[in-house]
Amino acid sequence: MTAEGFLEGRRLQMARGVLLQCIMGGYPPARFYGSDDSDLALVPDPAQIHRLPWSKPPRALAICDADELTGDSSNLSTRGQLKAVIARYAALGLAPVVATELEFFVFAPSPDPTRPFQPPVGLDGRREDGLSAFSVSSNNGLRPFFNEVYECMAALGLPRDTFMHEMGVSQFEINLLHGDPLLLADQTLLFKHLLKEVALKHGLTVVCMAKPLAHTPGSSMHIHQSIVEIGTGRNVFSDESGEPTATFRHFIAGQQAGMADFTALFAPNVNSYQRLCHPFASPNNACWSHDNRAAGLRIPASSPVARRVENRLPGADANPYLAIAASLAAGLYGIVNRLEPSEAIQGEFEVPDNLSLPCTLHAALERLKRSQLAKELFGEEFIEGYIASKTLELTSFLDEITPWERRVLAAQA
């Protein structure tokens, strides 16, 4: 939209079905988004209108809510779903607090999708070989790129906690500061957009796939979660003596109750399960533990005021609004129903059958299809539409024959 049209308050409308558009560009049958395919209104959030510092000529980006023309939030909007979950907490005098950790890869341009990604050539004329995890100098070869990333983050008002080189080849992680869940989802979305745009300026490609390289750790989007009382700001996961509360246990139990049903929301793509089936600290389970990265739900070492639950299942490819909404909704379900968690695990452990999670997109979608909990928390329209869109993507993937199949199976009797 032109700046003039935006400033005049001109309403931008969009077909309702766009909210179920799959990643290849197609749509499920119209019955999943209303047979008329009527319009929605895109209503900009006044706090999320940003001039894009990397853009020439100047452009701005406005994060919008997708509302029905009646003024109600669309059930198909993931941002709307997150706002609804936050409202349920508020009705109980509670406010969730979250932080996201986002991992991503920086690669050289890759115009041929049949070839593996490669790290970029650094200022020293060499490609990284994967021996730079946690090095203080590991991203010097990409310093011009990262300098502009930092500058653009500051211009967009995106506060950052820590930035580091992760375990993969040319893989990095950012920790965003904890805060309001909707704000953190907006910031995560803006940061991913910023990364890709600035990378293009520097002749690079940023990839937020869950598993872009074989034999290499994948990229996660861990979600740290705590809950405070509205008004006092007290962390309800800790009592006056600093010990964990019943609410803390109930929240963990709710997470456990929802993780298998919600796996398709945390791991939304075929590639997501490449990360989970080859776990490098990417646990595909609903176990919980004190400071054990093999557990899907980790309780980081912290002071009582910072006691929190880390959901380690979501990948970098997850929709931040939906992943945060699903995780918080499951926790609230546990609180309201006073569920009790399993015993905490420590050290090396075998995952009990009742705490294992789906390990393919097909299995995850089948589990979501059967989930009454998902329909109760997000509504049938959203869950059925999501499954329909993701089924299109799975079908498209299964319509192709991979190089592995041709290489290994063609010679078999």
C-alpha cells in the first residue's frame, strides 16, 4: 500500500483463504475457510509499524491482525489465536512471560536446490569447516553482515540478549529478551524477516529450515515460559521460600498433556522431523528434567524469581505465534485442570511410550486430527484448516522421488 493510503486509514482487505495458503502457494478446498472466500480486514497494530532500515527506497512494514469484517478476530489467524490464549491467562489474573532462542544458518547463495548448502567464503578467503562452535572470533568472516544486522535490530527496536555461533557449520543463535508473548512473537517474526533481507544485501542466504544440512545439528526455536501475577509481577512458579509451587507442576503437566497432540504445530514441515529424528540436543519427547538438554521440557538452572519452563521441541521453521500459543495453552490447561506431571528424569534415560512424540509429519497430523484437546483450545475451524493445508504440503513432498531413493533403491532386486 502507498504511504499516503496507509496514513489516510484506507482499509486493506484480503481473501480469507490466504490464511490457509500452503507453502507451495496452493489452497485446500474452500469449505475449510468459508465457501464464499469472503474478505478479512488487515488491521495494523499501532505498536508494530516499522520503517525498514535496509530498504532503499524507504519502505515500512506494519504487522496486522486479521479480523473478520464484523470486527471479531479471525479464527484462522495465528496472531489472533495467541491473543486469545493471553486473554485466558488475564481472566485468571495471570500474565505469561516468554523468551525465544532462534537458531539459523548463514550460507552462500544456492541457486541449485539439488546441491547441498555451503557456508560462505569469509574475509580470509576460506569456507568455515564446522570447528567454530562458541568461538569468540568465529563470525569475523561475516562481520559486515552481522554489523548491519545489529544496526537494523536497534533501528527496529529489537533488543537482543546474546548472539553466538552454534554447533553447526555457519550456524548462529540469538536470544531475545523475555517479555510479553505477543511482543516476542512479533519480534521473532521481524528478526527472521530482517535476517533474510540483510543477507541478500550482502550476497548471502539465511536459512531457517529445521535441518538444512545432513550430519549437522538442526535449528531450534526454544521457548522459555514463566507466569506472573498481574499487578504484583510475582512469578507464580515459586513460593515465598523460593520453592516450586503446585502451579509450576500443573503447568509442566499441561505441557506434557499437549505436546504429542501439538507436535504438528511445533514441527510444521516435512523437514522438521529430520531435526527431531537425529537429535543433537533436539529431544522428541515430553519428558521433563532439571537442566537436562535431552528432555523436551527443560527447567534451566535459575534463581526462584526466574524459574521457567523451556519447551525445546519447536524448530526455527515454526510459526512463532502458533508455537507460543500452543505451548502456553497447554500449560494453562494443566493449571486449570490441576494436572500432575510425570517424575522428572535426569542423566541418560529411555523415553516411556506415553511420553514419546510423533516422528513424521504424517503421524503428527494424524495425532492432531484425533485431538479433542486441540479443537477445544483452538477451535475446530482452525485445526481442520491447518491440517488441510499441511496435508497439501505433505502430498506435494510425497509426489517427488528423492536422490536417496534413486541412488539406493534403483539397483535393488
